[in-house]
Amino acid sequence: MGIRNYLIGGVSGAGKTTVCNELQRRGYHAIHGDRELAYQGDPETGTPTVVFKPEHHIWHVDKVKALVANQDEEVTFFCGGSRNFPKFIDLFNDVFVLEVDLETSLRRIDERVALDPTDWGGRPEEREISARIYQTKEGVPKNGIIIDATAPIAHVVDEILHQIEANERQ
């Protein structure tokens, strides 16, 4: 949906949803990928799956491509995680990876689960998976611009916007 499109990823609890909300609050076009584009499916084929597995958390590639092709907005941010991101990562001008320490990640998951016990990370096995994914960074783009997401949200978003401005001047 943007003339320029950016992906914002990171592990669970890194702040992807919070960054998306702040970008929207500031008037930017930002898509909650985990809510608006995600489903359970095979990362290679896109075929929907019945059993929930973190490695099957993928985005509808055709929807991502359609949103990127629509140039109604100057800038669009796609926020969230997807195991099939290699199928569409080249569509983005830049990729930002929100980085936090494991303690912060797990604390944020706990805070989220306190508000909604059905949210990801509420069960012990989900917490273990989150810790493993934090360690391995599986499902997180490797060559993104690292953003320290332990800072206050306003600073995190300011840093993303600063990086975009700096890259545009080059």
C-alpha cells in the first residue's frame, strides 16, 4: 500500500505490535501482520494446516504482494513475524529487526498473557518455544537493521524513522 514499504520483525515480545500501534497513532499506514495477514500454513507451499505450530505461522503472500503493489500511501509498515518471509522480503525497501534481551521478551509476553490468557506464551510449552526462538532467532530476518527495542516506544519508533531518513539520503 505504500510507495515505500518496510517490514518490522523480531521475536515474540520484541514490541512489533506496540511499534505498529505507535506508528498508527502518529498517522502512518501500518499493518498488523500477525492479525491481518497471518494464518497457520506450510511455509513452503502456503497450504493451510490444522495443527498450530510456531513454524506454521505464515502470511498470505498474495495479500502482501497486493498491499505492496497498491501505492495509495507514501509509506506502509508491515509489523509482525512470518515464517515464510523469504517469499516476500525482497518487496520491502528495508527490514527492521526489533531486538530485546530474553528477560524483556519473557516479561512482555507475561504482561500480554496477563491481559489475555489465550495469547501466545501463556502455556509453559509456548514459553519454552519462545525462549528457544529467542536463542536461535529462527523465523527472524538475518540482514535487517537492528533496533534496540528495550528503549521507550517513542524512541524505538523515532529510531526507525531516523534510519529510513538516513537511508533515503544515501
